Amino acid sequence: MKDCNCGYCMGGEILAGFGIPICNLRVSQLILFKEQSKPGRVIVAYKDHVSEIVNISEEERNLFMADVCQAANALHKAFKPNKVNYGAYGDTGCHLHMHLVPKYESGDEWGGVFQMNPGKVYLTDEEYAEMISKIKDNL
């Protein structure tokens, strides 16, 4: 099931407004979040347009959480954060997804909740490619 207004479903320009596809995992897509004030921030988006984690089978839920864990492991290996924050939102864009946000003791917002889109740090195409390569190497 797809929603033609959803960046996770449609990709293309809608997704390009905030993310860059990295790869497909078991039941989800791994996406680099363009705003990189927290180096390594990614999104794990479920393959189908469902709103809630309770809308998928137990088997699919376990696979989705395995994808989240695989992505988190790659972030820990690639970027050595002190902590990864996990955020599952979607009040208006009702597509099951989780933000994985590496947090660093020396960085801003340490000890607090991360901003959804602070709009502070955007990279060059080459820097995004390097970051994606680093994540893929650690999956």
C-alpha cells in the first residue's frame, strides 16, 4: 500500500526534501536525514504506508525492529556516538518510521530531546556520499 503524497512511499522529490536513500533493509528503507547537526542521523522507514507499529504483524514488527537495531549498530560503529536517541513520530505524515539520532556529549542538546529539524547543518553532495558509504560499510 502506497500514499502518493508520502516521501517514504514515493521517494523522488518529496523524499529529497529531507532525506537521501541509503539502502533497503529487511522490511524497511534506510534514509540519511539531510540535516546533519547530529552526525549520522538516519531514518528507518517501513516498506508499506501504515501509520502505527500495531498495524503490522508480529513477524513484520520484529523484522522492522531488527532493521532499527542493524541501523543503530552501524551508527555506533561508524560515528562512535555516546548515545543514539530513537524517535517515532508521524502526527501528520502517517508512515511508520523511526528517527535514529546519534548524540554526542560534546554536542548541542546533550541531555535533552533532539530537535526534529534544527536546520543548522547541511553537507555537500560529496560529504553526504562519504557519510552514506561509512554507514553502508558498517551495516
